[in-house]
Amino acid sequence: MGSAYSIGTLGQAAGVNLETIRYYEKIGLLPAPARAASGYRRYDEGAVKRLRFIRRGRELGFSIDEVRTLLQLADHPEQPCVQADALTRQHLAEVEAKIADLQAIQAALSRLAHCASATAEHCRLIEALDARQCCAHGDQPT
């Protein structure tokens, strides 16, 4: 493949869809490409690299603004990585909090699963959602 990519081949090479490429151009994460005489966008290898960077950042859960900051740091490699490290630590703390929340949800659902009631009237989940307490804590219906 040559150094000039159409939007379709760029998307394939970077693993993103066309709408994403257009969106990233619109918000300034991806510079506007050169245009061929026909008016079609023509991207270079740098666009592939930048899109992969953005995609990996998003896969790690960084926000668009955080990715923008990380791109600015990547574009200026002489800068200290203190800002990137701070973003990483902040994001890690957020991920750890989400994991704790998911573990709490898992524990709650485990307590509610396998209800022995034959009717929804005493269903553990329905009672828990309805804030009734007769079966939500492991009691069996009578």
C-alpha cells in the first residue's frame, strides 16, 4: 500500500470507521487531509499512526479531551511526561472505582439470583427493586 490513503483504506489500516475519521477531523484530533484533484481526501502514514494512537487511548477509556492532551504531548516529545502520568493516575483511580462499583453490583445480583419463589410477588429481584424487604436478604417466602 502506498503512502496516500483514501478515507476507506485509512479506516481499515487504523481500525476505525469512516464516520469516526470525519468526526475526529471535525473536532481537530485529526488534521484536515490534503485533497486529490478529484476532491477526495488523501491521507498519509502519519494519519494512520495518529488514528491508531487515538483509538488505543479511547480503548483505554480516556476521554476525547484527555486524548487531545496526550496527542499534544506526543506531538512535542521534548515535554516532560508529568502531565501524561497525572492523567494516567487519575484515570486509573476512576477505573478502580468503577471496578469496585461493578463488584458491588455483582455481589447484590448474586444475593438476588436463584430465587425459590414460584411467583413474582415474592421474587427477590422484584422485591429489591420495589424496596420490599421480605426476600431481598436471603429470606425464603412463606
